[in-house]
Amino acid sequence: MGWKETAAPVLTRMPAVERPEGHVPFRRKMYWTAGVLVLYFFLTNVTLWGIDTGAGSDLFGQFRSLLAGGQGTVLQLGIGPIVTASIVLQLLGGANLLGLDTNNDPRDQAIYQGLQKFLVLVMICLTGIPMVFLGNFLTPSASLANSLGVGIFGVQVLIFAQIAAGAVLLLFMDEVISKWGVGSGIGLFIVAGVSQSLVGGLLFWQGGIGSQGLIPTWFDIALGNAPSIPPLLSVDGLSFLLIQAGILGLITTVLIYVVVVYAESVRVEIPLSHARVKGARGRFPVKLIYASVLPMILVRALQANIQFFGQILVSVLGPGGMPDWLGVYADGQAVSGIFYYLAPIYNRQSWMWWLGGTTAEPWQIMLRVAIDLTFMIIGGAIFAIFWVETADMGPESTAKQIQNSGMQIPGFRKNLGVIEKVMERYIPQVTVLGGALVGLLAVLANMLGTIGNVSGTGLLLTISITYKLYEEIAEEQLMEMHPMMRDMFGGGDD
């Protein structure tokens, strides 16, 4: 008896959001999407009951906006467990260890979805338990422990129960949007979190130049309220304008936006014609960023888990308990050792040693930059390939979709193998190239800085997801006006 027969009774009975039986009107999809987003913003402001307010450090640090959660809130874990479970499934599926036919077998589809939920629960425990019971990440309230008479451990159990419930709720919120709403729940949560940081980076009005938003900074400069501004035509003045006044962050943000939108529009269009309906023609677009930017979540989540492991080790072993070659930590961040070199470049201060933001030697910084670039470029390409295969976007799956729709490639025989060979000329190469390009852009955006200090990956994801959401909304509206097109693309009621 294989693992499927053993696990199927449990995995197929995992709670799930019911799929709509027929077509969901566009307006209703928007209502569901808006409702889930309102719930998401509400949960990010629900503080954990039982923690010592103001105590503890954010374990995820620079990854926080990318993981779409909130430090000290019910959504403490964010989408981290969901993404980590997806990484495990991607690796297992890519190595053909699951033996599941998710394309044609409904039972295997149910097993796969149940396995994903089970892995999410496992990741909630693996991430949440060390976060709550080890280190100084979520400090329990001693006064509450005394008043309840349950001790510190009892309060920690209550805290873990809350963050576990929040992570499970986020899992089902993502499923609601995927089945009843527009777009991807995970993508929308990332856009929501990053957009908050972008708006703050533009409008935040406290802290003075260097800390406040871009618009208030330039108001202060124009009104002469900024003290000790160096002559703007000098080297120091140019550095002030680029760094403290935020011009470099603005240029980087706009440049990344232009590059991503342009890359989304670059495509190879394969002509199609209907085998039976004369004059019915179409095109299958193979975009430069064919796998989308979402595989970058998997790459950054892998880096976040590596840093998470290092911080747990130093928390358990103590500041001097970890070998120096493995990692030396200061203020919760690795400053040397393997964990330092494996940490991504977060911002300008991470590598501009002449600004005094880091005490590392220049050769150490350059080695870290090189490792981060290699990790993101190669990792982006690899995870893009996995994403394409598991999302049924590979040459074989695409050829089946084209043949099942009654379309064919003009000038070629109407044969599944022939269509697949044509797709193999473009999809694998474009997938690798697009994944590597996105990885390079993410590192460059982090190195140069952005508005609101949004991570490069978060900015890339926000632009790409918003662009795709716009395309999906336009497609939904088109299908609402022309129901026959919905039938052609497999979105009918039956």
C-alpha cells in the first residue's frame, strides 16, 4: 500500500472552501475580494493578547512586508507557513516523489490540496513554536501570568494558539479569494502590505529629514526648514539629495516600475487558429516574465528561513555559544560568519561602507553582494521552472490546453506532440531568462533603496501582481459582456 492510500482518508477530509458550482458574477467576485481585504487589514491591527507590549524583536525583520503579516499581531506569521509549504511541495513535485496526477485525477487533486494544508499546519508549528517559546521574539506578560495563575508557559500557549489561528485563517482567506474572488489571496496580501509602506514613504510627516516621507522632506527643503543642508552643487550636497532627500529611492522605484511593466509586455506570440471554425484565430503569448514574479516569494522565503534558523540558534545558545565562523550577531542581525554572507542585501547601508552603515570589510561586503546576486538569479530561474511545471504552464500542459480548446498552430499537424515541441522552443528558455531577470532586479532595488524602504522583491511583486490583477479584471469584464468567450476559455457553468 502506497502513501496515497494511507494518507488519502485524512487528506481528502481536510477542511476546504467549497468551489462555486457555476459562474460567479464579476461584481460578486469584487465583493468577496474587498471583504477579505478588509478582514486582512483588521487582523493586522489585532494585537496578540498576552504579550508584553513593546518587548521583543521582529524575527522576520526586513522580510516583514514580504510575508504580509504584522509584528505582535494575530497575523504574526503572515504567509510564511503557506509559502514554505509551497516550497516543500514544489521540491517534492519537481523530483516526482509525490506520484500525483493533479491534471486529470480529481482524487489526486484533493489529496494534493489536503497535503498542502497539512504541510501548512506543520510549518505553523515549526515556525511558531520557536518564535513563542524560545528567545525574545514574543515576550509573554508576567503580570497576566500571575493574574491568571497559569504561569509564563500558560501565557505562551495562549499566544501560540492565537498566531496559529491567525495563520490558519489567512490560509482560508487565500482560498476564498482564489475560488470566489479576483486574483490570488497571497498576492493581494503582499500588495496591501507593501502599499502601506509606499504610502508611508511618501506621506509620513514625523522624524525630520532622513526619517520622514519624500513629500514632507521636500516641503521642508523648499521652505528652508531643513537645517545644515550642505551646498547642493558640492559632493556632499549631491549625496544629500540622492540619499537623505530620497531622490535615489524615487528614481529606483520609478525605474523598477517601468522595467517590470515593459517586461510584462515583452512576449513571443504563437499564432493559433481553430481547427473547425474558419476565421477564428488567436495568439498564445509567452511573456518574458512567463512564470510571473511570484516564484521570488519562494526564494526570499528560503532566505528568511535560513536567517530564522540562525536567530533561533543564537537565541538558544546565547551570544557566545555559536561558533564565530557560523555567525556573530549584533542587535539581532548577523555581522559576520556564514549567516552574514547568506543574508540578503536589505538596503544601501548594508553595502555602502563609506556611509558608515556597516563595520564589515569591503571584501566581505562584496562577497555578500556576490552571494546574494547568485542566490537570487539562480534561485529565481530554478523556482520559476518549478512554478511553471506545478502551475500547469509547462510545454506539455500548455499543448494539452491548446488541443482541448480546439485550436492548432497554423502550418503544423494537429498533433499533441507537435504542439508540445513548438512550445518547448520558447517556454523553458523564456522561463529561465525571466526568473533570472526578476532576481537581478530584486537585488538591485534593495541595493539602491526604494520609497518607504520597501524591499526590492516586495516592490517587484506589488507592481507585477497589480499589473496582472488589472489584466484579470479586464478579462473578467470582457467575459461578462461576452458569455461565449467564457465558454471558450473553460469558464462556463458546467
